[in-house]
Amino acid sequence: MNQLQQLIKSILPSALVSYDEPMEKHTSFRIGGPADVFLTPGSYQELHRCLVVVQEHNLPFFMLGGGTNILVSDRGIRGVVISMARLSGVTISGDSLVAQAGATVENVCNAAAAKSLSGVEFIHGMPGTIGGAVWMNARCYGASIADVLGYATIIDDDLSLTTVLSDPEKFGYKRSPFQTMSGCIFEVSLNLQPGEEHEIRQKMQQNHSDRVDKGHFTAPSAGSLFKNNREFGAPTGRIIDELGLRGAVSGGAAIAPFHGNIFINQDNATATDVLSLIRLAVNTAERERNIRLEPEVRLVGEWNAEELSFLVQ
């Protein structure tokens, strides 16, 4: 056991900790090497304690939501990963829904529907957690999380709870103010509207079926790999199709034969396999169209500068 693991073992309850945890178990790509230390707090107090430990000892750490929008290096993640998976409570009061950051999008949508509350149907079928959806300002079917977000409670740098009210001017396409904050989202409040449960569930099912039809669940993936950019004149998936890259294969990874902007783990792919396809798409689009595709998926863990040099402008 290395020095970091010995330190964690001496100061945190063993029930919260695992070592050399394979990140492939915690990502929708089903890809990723080991995290040195993997923490799973189940209450605010436990989360706070984990953050105190990493701050006091100046340890590198990564906050993990649903693992649906990340590609973890084959070499894994050095330092500490703090998973929000067990922080998943959802409560409803009137037209407001308050959810801990680790609550799945599916559970949030179902809780709202059960109370005949409308406003989050557009994200039904989206994998991941509500904290991650707020962090990235998830958008689909013409709506975004910023449209319904009331506030987020974050654990700030000084480890105190801070309420951040939603300000539409600070949100944009796949952009939120939380991306430039070092604090951790603990819970969020969504402002919903009364509706008819059967109509809400019907719309939820329509959106889920549309994702199924588009192949989102055909193989392990992170959903859309690249952001769309209106200045490019077409959705990224269409651009990749027109470049002749749909169906391209690298090792066990592929650009899906059914959608140019979904990269899949079709046969025990490695992160390096996926990265090679990302590089292919970025370099081809720049060479052939003079445009820079921007990944939506975050590259997490122990990557070296040479591997990621093609992303640097």
C-alpha cells in the first residue's frame, strides 16, 4: 500500500474507502484505469469529512457524479476520487424539488412525475446525476437545466455551505458558473410547474424512446462526444458523417455506425482507443473544414501532454 493509501486508511472509516478502484466500473464508457483512493460518502457529514482530509493534506481529488461525460485514462486517476453516488436524496415541497447532487436524473424525473410536476421531462432518459447535469447545464430538446434551476448549494473552498442563486446570464450552451468554481455541488433546487401526471410521463417516454432510436444505449458510450457549434452550419454528428468518419474503428472503440457524434466501446476498448478516434475527428475536421471540434466529454486522469497536444490551440 502506497503512502497516500496508508494516510487515508489512518484517518477515514474503512467503510467509505476502497483502493486501486477500477474506474471502468464507474463510467458509462466502461473504460478507465484504477483510482488510487475511492471514497463513497453517504451523508453531508461524511462528504465534509472527506473534503477536510483532502484539503488539509493538499491531496489531488476529483469529484465523480454519474461518470457519464468523462473518459478516464487507462493509467487511472492519481490521488482521490470522491463519488457522489450515495448522496441521492430527493424531496419535494410545493412546486420545488430539492435533490442531492448524486441523485440520478431518472429518479429526479420520476419523483417529479409522481407529484404531477412538469419541467424536467426533457432530461428523462439522460444518464448521469442531477449534480452533473447542473454542472454542465445539460441541454436537449430545446431546453436546459438553467431554465428550471432555482439554486445550488455548494461546499465552498472554506468548506462552508453556500447557496448560489441561478442567474441565467451566467449560463450558456453546455456552460455553467460551477465550471469555474472549485467548490462541490451538494444539492440543487428545481422550480417546476403543476401538470397532469399522464401527460408528463408520456413526454418522458417519448424522449426516452427517441434516445433509444438514436442508439444512445446500443453500446457503452458517453453520449455526444463533441459539442455542437452553430457557427459550423451543421450538427457535429452530420459534419463527422460528411467527413466519412462514421463507423471508423480504433482497437475496440468505434465512431458509431448509426451516429457520427457517438463514440462507442464496442469490444473492450481502452481509453487510448477512444482518444485516437477523437484525434482523428479533430484533425480531419480542422484539415478538411478548417473548424475546431470541441469535446464535450472531459478527459480525466493521468494523461500526458503529448497525448492531448492535438487539443491545444
